[in-house]
Amino acid sequence: MNFKNEHEILLVGEGDFSFSHSVAKKLGSARKMTATSLDSREELKKMYGDAQQNLEQLARMGCLLLHGMDATTMSAREELRDRRFDRIVFNNPRVRTVGLDHDKKQIKENSKLMEEFFENASGLLSPGGEVYVSMKTCAPYNEWKVVRQAAKSGLFLADKCEFKISEFPGYTNRKGRGKSCNKTFPLDSCCTFVFKHLLYL
Ligand SMILES: C[S@@+](CC[C@H](N)C(=O)[O-])C[C@H]1O[C@@H](n2cnc3c(N)ncnc32)[C@H](O)[C@@H]1O
């Protein structure tokens, strides 16, 4: 993942905001960052032990923090609709409905989440911008067919590389739902998919 200080960066589906905080620390500023979560501020405080601290530090570094931000409808949100981003990031996407990742219903819902996220991200991307999705690539996650979902919105796979969590000190990936929302999970076979828009080739 390539982040620069001049990039307008949008992060969606954040858990405890430790990833956004890690990127901000790397850049030395968060003035061009917009970090968002589906969960409300109150929910985040209840779900994650570290959310409050990460949010406070991000705010101090100039980050715009938005909550209740649904990645499947975000391009219509007033705070985003007239803006364009050089980087749009969704780490470890997973629908909030409780169920086993292997269940057919869950696979269908996650595929739909990705399809609708890409549709929205495509409308918010700057010319030459990149969408980063980091996720496990083993079964059943490969059944989401993220490359196919992205193509429906004109986004093509420009690169795919191993996601190395050690490159993001302080980041802890969270389960993000149910009683174990604050727990982490193994990131074996995790890759970053880099998408670009066909329009800007
Ligand atoms: C497995 S957790 C990962 C959390 C965080 N990205 C991380 O890597 O630690 C999945 C995240 O996807 C978010 N999510 C699910 N559906 C979403 C949607 N429609 N819009 C935005 N975020 C969503 C959940 O709220 C949760 O934070």
C-alpha cells in the first residue's frame, strides 16, 4: 500500500481505528485523512478497548472522523459526495450479520457488500486513484470473487501483494461483530488487492 502525504485518503469499515492511526503516524499527519466506521461513536466505545484513544489521537492529528458510514451507500453522503480520494481503503471487510463465514448466505452477503462498496468507491475515486482491499484469500473468502465484483464498476486489478501487518505498527485487526468483536483473528493468506479505474488508464 502506497500512502503519501499529499494523498486524500478515505478509510472505511474501520474497527478500533488502529489501522487509520498507524497510517497517520507513518505520514506524520492525518490532515488529508477521512477515517470512517459503520458503528456509531457510542458503539465503538463499547466494542473496542482502544477505540477512544485511537480516535482522540487521530482527531489531534487533523483526521476527519465519520461514523454510521455505510460503505454501500457512502457516495451519496453529504460529507463525501463532492469529494474525491486518491486512496480508498477497506481492510478485512465482513458483513455484520452473525453467521459462519462458510455459510452460503454469508458468502452471498459478503459478495454483495463488496459489489456495492466498489460501486460507491468508484464514484469517489480521483483520476489515477487506487482502491485497496486487504483480506484473506483462502476459502471461503475467495468465493466472494472480489475481482469480479470490482469489474462491475469499472475497477480492474492492478496489483495483488501479501499484506504484512508488521508494516503497520499498532494495527490490530478486529473481528468487529458479536461478543468477540474486540478479538483479533489470524491474517494467514491475507493479501492487498489494488484496484484502479479503467477510465483513468
Ligand atoms: C472483520 S471487521 C474488520 C474491522 C477493521 N477493518 C479491521 O481490519 O480491524 C469487519 C468490519 O467491516 C465493517 N462493515 C461491515 N459492513 C459494512 C458496511 N456496509 N459499511 C462499512 N463497514 C462495514 C464492520 O463494521 C467491521 O468493522
